[in-house]
Amino acid sequence: AFDKTVAKDNSLAVGFFQRGFVHLQLEMYKEALSDYHMAFTHLRNNPFIDYKQLGLRYVLYAWEVLYSTAAAQCRLGQWQEAKATLENAVVWRPEGRTAILDLALEQVQEHLFLEPMHVPPGEFFRPRKKEVEELDSKDFLGKPKVISSIIPNDEYIGFEPLRPQKQGFYEPSADAVR
């Protein structure tokens, strides 16, 4: 389901974040690391993305993505990279509240695995009814119409404003009379 979601909207950071968590649970550590990198990339240097407006009551924070990235790096044995990632997460943590990250840094230095962050169980993406109803395609242009001139001598093809009338131009030609 996450693969289909990410395929439909490949800039949905929370989709990559959740798929990364699932990959970690399935012990697919390289895929999880890749998903966490994609989630962080799709945050586009924002400290967080609030998905409440779209129907998911969750705020995805950059420091959480980095923390989970470090968790995947720990599973792969990349302890130095995990430490650097956590140090980067400290910068993204709001208002200097870094107690969880300080504890995580200590765990990484002792080569202990980190538990990744994830969307709380029971939180589902539920778009508003109004937005779902508007998913049907609408024809704003209407049906195409072929317009041709009824003037026999008119050889013009294309669009332009009205042209000034010429004397005798609108008379049927001798071939048309036959």
C-alpha cells in the first residue's frame, strides 16, 4: 500500500517515512535508509510538515526523520554515520529540547540500536469528504466543435479577429454556381 501511495505522490514525505518504518520492521535496512533519506529530501528544508490539512492528524518533524535515519544506520552497522545524523538532528530539534537526542547519541556511542520514530498506530489518512467528491474529472472546455466558413472563396484556416469585408469577396465563384 505504501508503494502505491508513494508511486501516486512521490513527494509525500510522510509516505516515505512510514514505508521506511515498515522496511525496518521487515529487516530491509537498506530500503529503510533510502526511504528515510527520501522523506528528509521531500521535507524541502522545512522543520516540519503538518498533514492535518490533508486529513492525516500528524506533524512530521525533520528531527524525527533524522532520528529514524540514524536507527536504520545503526542496523546497518554504520555507527559513525548514525552519530553524525543525530548531531544534525539536534540542529533541527525545536527550542533546544534535545534530551531524547542526547540519550540517542549515548546509545549510538555504546553501539546500541535505536528504536525508530513512526506515525502513531490508529492514525489514518482520511481526506475530507468535500475533497474526495471533487476528484471526478470535469470538462471545463466543453465538447470540441469544428467551425468552417460558409463563404465559398474563403481559404483562410486559423484564428484571428474579424477581418474587414472586401467587395466581391463574398460572392460565389463561377465554379460554385455550376
